[in-house]
Amino acid sequence: MESSPRTWRDAFVLFSFLLSSSAPAAWTPLISERFSPSPLTAGMKIQATDGMSGIPLPNAQVWIPELNLAGQTDPHGSLFWQAIPIKEAVMPVSVRVYSSGYGDWEIQRVRLIAGDTLILKPALDQDSHLNVVPPPRAENPVWNGMSRLEGLDPQTLAAPLVTLPLPERIRVRVSAPLYPWPDSPYKCDTKRAYTLKVVDFKQYVKNVLPNEWGARWPAESLRSGAMAVKTYAWFMVALGGKWPDADVWDSTCDQVYNPNIEYESTNAAVDYIWEKAIASNGKLFATYYRAYYYQCVEAGLAGKCMGQWDSKDLADAGSTWDEILFKFYDNTALTTVTPPAVGGYQLRYYGNATNYNENRVMINIDDPNSDEPGPPVDIGGDDFTIEWWLKADLGNNDAAPVACGANQNWVFGNILIDRTINQLELAYGASLAGGKLIFGATNGADQRTICSQSSLTDGFWHHIALQRRRSDGHLWIFIDGRLEIHSDGPDGDLSYPDTYKPDLDSDPYLGIGAWKDATSAASHPFFLGWMDEVRISSILRYTAPFARPYTTFAPDKYTLALYHFDEGLGDLITDVSAASGGTSHASRETGSPSYGGDPLHGTEWDLATLFSETDPPRTFLPIIIQ
């Protein structure tokens, strides 16, 4: 028997009164002592608003009766419980919200998931609202699947994908509530009463994914699911709507849409794939899915339909989201949406590798089969500047501090730049050690490593500029326009010898983000963080402190290579320098043909945050001259 609003509100008031003698004046989250400490915790974010105006609703009372957990929204209508002890990995609970002058809002059987954060957005008005959440459709394989389009090839739309920008809104038939709530409230029923609502397209996808895929499933499965959910809805919008007055139903007639449910894990999956698109023969198509692939086959959708549980199994076995999509959708390819992402992309490095070619960017600097000079990016024979943007979080890149001076200790930090040559004492590179930027060069017995004063592992973007003068080997480190240190260094030509026959396949390459030879990764740890906007120049660009740049680099006659990292897909990284000696395209190494990259194999495409985040705090330190 379900409690009436008045019954649970009275219980909440009584519960609040019993706690008031020990509680502070302002409401704080409280957890009953009847629960022993649990190693499993979940988070919950609540954003309460006035349903008519959308204005945040402060002082709304929130109660989870199964946990005896009570709280109150802040002046911004928000409440955040970061670590709620739960008894099992997935724990269904009820969440009840009320505020004076409004009807009661309640959601039942909503899941708290260990290690994840549930996001609820109760919109209160004069009516009482009850929502009962069934398990995700993937856990209800007996539910009927998406109804197919009749009289139309469900796989191909006439308009090419590149002419179809992502829609801003989608029309949804929102089913009328049923009382009492059935076990399968979202089962397809086209005779059911409904209300037509126009909702934000991206928000629609975020409210569908956790009701179709299991939120606690692997991230790669969620990403493949997010792409399927988005593309199916996109196809229906582009078609002009599957139904006479709407693009989709909120039920298994199409996709289960519940505007009350979001999770941080599923939202992250949607955000990750948002600027990407999947096409069949260059055109948009309906990305059908069922709980299991055999149900796709039974529905006549072999090669046109994904098995949800099968996607989980593939992700558990190490497949990436793009590999999962290609497994189920035949003759498909990935591209970016039109128009592309504002601000472009950046590369995220995960600091790990499981085979020889992972978690790095490689730039070819010599052809071992020719004695001709290498491409422009083969620097070291003249003055050079290497500059880029870097971000690393606190606690990452744990290489210990190194002693700087007449040595090549830069090789023991978390590697940022690597131009070493096996069996030759001819090298330059950079790393992070003890959080500091380390820059070094070697020419035979002449070695020099210099270290910055500033720490870079603070979660902010930093502009880095490393310079070397050929005539005397002098080295410079600039961080955010500030000269940190400069020192005399090894003289002479450090470029790759044109006649040298490599000892290792990785020798004739410039590596970015990792040591080139992964077999030595234990003593030369990889970089963990983000990079963007790499420019290599044939001059010393900076002779004095300068203003921190606030825009992307532009090529000029001194630019030898320029990488914006804005591809967003695939392994080719384009050199846009238009250098007179030819371009020096780079390769994103993941160890497998992965369009996006992933935390296991690294070098993952990520939406750019450069120039949109807060500047780091400025600390003024004396310049060191060695």
C-alpha cells in the first residue's frame, strides 16, 4: 500500500522534530544510526524549482524514508549528499520533496548506485506528483522493442548527414500517469492518453540513457548507448517525426524518457559523444537496439540493431565504444557533427600503456630508408621554440623530484616531450617531476637539465614555452609568459642524423605525452593530463616575459609544425603549419583502431576547455639563471 502525501509529510515533520534538539539551526543531512558504516556509498544532487517559473526553490524539505535521511535545499534550491551509505550496490529508494504552498513531489524505486551520483530536478507546482521508476529497459527484455517505421527503409535517410545539424529540440508524447502504477509503466501503448511536450534535445538524451542502459555499466557501454539513443532520436526529428504530432513517444514505442532521472555517469557518456556522429553509407540512420542481440535478429534487424547487454559484455572484455558500435551497425563510420564543436577538442592522456603503441602522439622526423633531410619538425639543427598548453590535476604525475644540472634527469619525470635516440647520446625532451616542469638536452657527454620553480599539477591550464639556441645551447623555460629559468646547455646540432639506421622503430619519431619506448615505461612514466595547441617554431619566439595567450596559435613563416588537436575522431592529427618544407602530420597512438580513445589505452579525444576555464593564480618568483 502506498503512503498518502499527508501521511509521509506528517512523518517527516515528526522525524524532523525528534532530531531538532541535536541538529543545528540550518538543516543538515542526517543519517540514522540504525545503519552500520557501509563501504558502499552513493551521491545525490537535488535541484528544486518552481514548476511554473523555473526559479530555484530554497528551503524545500527532502526526505529519503528508507535511510531516515533528511535535508533542506540551500538558497539556490540545491542539496548535495556526497557519500550516502547504502546497503547494496544498487539500492532502490523513495525521495520526497515538499515546500510550503506547493503540492508534494515524490519519486519511488529510484536507484542509488554505488560510486555514482543520482541527479533529481523536482519541479513543484500546485499539484502533487508521484513517479514510480521501473528498472532500465535493458533489464526488462520481455518489453516490446521500438516499433519499426512502416513503408520506409529504416536504415537510411535521404539527406546526407553533413547537411543535418543536431536538433535543438524534440517533440515527445509524454504518457499520462497510470494509477495504480503498473510494473511496466513505459510499455508501448499507442492508445494511452498523452501530453505533447517540446524539450531540449540534449536534455532528452540525458533523461533517456539511464532508463535504457544500466547506469552502473562500463563507461564504454554507456558511450555506445548514448550514441544509439542520440542517433535514433536525431533520425526521427530529421524525418519530420515518427508520429503525426510528435517525433517520439516516451515509452518503448521509441525510447523510455523520464525527465526526473539523471546520473553523473550517464550524463558524462552523453557529453562525451555529443559532438560525434555515426553514419551508414554517409547518411543518418535509425540506431535500433534491443536488450539482447538475438532479439534484434528475431526482429529482422541483424546488422542494424545493438544488443544492450551484449554492449556491456563487450565493454567488460575491453572493447571501446566505437568498436561496440561497429560490431552491431554494419557499413558505418564515425564523423563529427555539423557544425563542429565550439572550441574544438583537446587530447587527454591517461598515463598508462598496456602495449608498445599506446597513450602517446608520435610525429615522424626521418625516413630511415633515405639519407635526405627530414621534415621541418626535425628540429635541433637551428634555434627552436616548442610551446603548448598543459593541464594536470593535483595528485597526478607522481614522478619524484629530480636533481637538475649537468645530467639528463629529465628522462625520469612523467614524460611530456621525448626526442631520444636509442644508442645515441643525442636528445632533448621535457617532463614533470615533483610537479615541476623539467627541460633537458644532451649532446654526447655534454648534458643539461633545468627545472621550473612553479608547480603545474594544480588543475589549471598553463602555457608552456621551451626554447634552445643552437649557437651555444642556451635553454629557456617560460610558464604563462613568465621566464622561470634559463641556463647554458649543450652546444651543437641535436637534429636526427639523416644517415642513421634506427636501433628501435620508435627512434625516428618525436613523442608527445609519453616515452616513445613503452617497454621502459616503468622508469620513464607517462604523462597524465591534458594537452592542446602544440606549435614548433624555427626561432626563439620569446626574449622577455610576455602576456599569456588567450587564443589559438596561428601559423607564420617561422612555424615548422602546428597541431590544434581539433580532429575529435580518428588517429590522424593534422599539421596546419603550411611549412615550406612540407607538413608533418602526427599520429594518435592507442594500440588499437579506436576513434575516440579510452582510459585503458589513452590519448582520448575530449571537448576543449582551453580559454573557457579560470586562469591559474599568479605567483611571482625570482628568475633563476644557471
